[in-house]
Amino acid sequence: MRTRRQALSLIGALPLIAGAARGQEEQEYSLRGDDGAAIRNFRIPAELDPATLPGIVWSGARAGDVVLYEFFDYNCGFCRKAARDLDEILGDDKNLRLGLINNAILSIGSVQAAKVQQAVLRLHGPRVASEFHARMFGRRGQGDGASALAVVRDMGLDPKKVEESGDSPAVTAVLTRQAKLAASLGMEMTPSFAIAGVGLLGWPGKTALQG
């Protein structure tokens, strides 16, 4: 399996400085997941606000009073679970706005799938990109360029145009910025979340996240 650094090199990321943002063990709040385990959490510095990132795939309320960011990888099993639960949470909470941010750290295939997602967003907008995201986690098997383009084809989109856009410098630049922010925040687990200026590492479970 390729390392995180090798995967990031495919999208042009510069060498990363570990621990640039904070100490990993600091706890901003005493939080517990659905399994009773402590949720690692930390205050996000204002200069590392995820809202400044390009290429976020938005869903939910247009002007929600709560904004939740998910840092995910298309080859993460917990991200697959989170995708289903987050869809239910969005259905229950009409004031929630969800922003999806790529953190493609698990494999080269993850980077390839992220490129396709960004191409769909650029060519077809957030609604179609959100559908692509749901379909990627609704399918079985590894997420990579081929499987992502198969989803594109099933959606009735042009895979050739999507592939060309995904290989563009503009998409590379967006994914590089997303990867650098995730690394600066220390989001070494997927999924991880940011909400109200606080970062949460790992999947806490549906009930804990709603709380």
C-alpha cells in the first residue's frame, strides 16, 4: 500500500509539517461517541477555517444555522457508514448545511476518485456532485478512477469530459488545497469533522454527532 505522502504527491501537495496546527492529544471538550469512547477534538485556528476552501460539495440547507464539514476518503469504511447516517441527519434537520471535503489519504485510487468528484462538481454543480457522492458510497468494492467513471456513466454523464476535467490543473489545485488543510489540521483519520470551530477526529456515531 502506498503511503499518505505518495498519495498526496499525485495531486501536487508539498511536503507537510506534522503538528503544524496543534497537539493531537489536546481536548477542547469532553465528548463521547456512540460506543462510549472519547472523541478526540480540538479548537480550529481561525486561519485554518474550512469555509475558505474551494471545491466543497454542499448539501442540505442553503443558509443553515449549523454548518458541518466532513473530511472523507472514498475508500473509508466508516465514511460509507457516515454517508448513510448523514443523509438521515440532513433529512431530520432542515437547518443543517453539510460541506464535503476530500481527504484522499488511503490509496492512489482515493485520489483518482476525488479527481472525478471534483470534475463532476465543476461540470454539473453541487446537486449532481452530491448524487455522485452518494452513489460512490452506495456501491461495493474499491473506489478508484475506473469505478468513479463507471458511476459517472451510470448517471448518464459523459465520462470522457469528466475524465478530461479531472486531469486538469484546476482540479489538481483544488485537491491540493483540500489535502494541505486536512494535513495542517491533523485530520489523519477518516472521516473527521469540523463544526462551530471545533475539529472531531473519527466517526463518533449518528447519535453523538447529532448531539
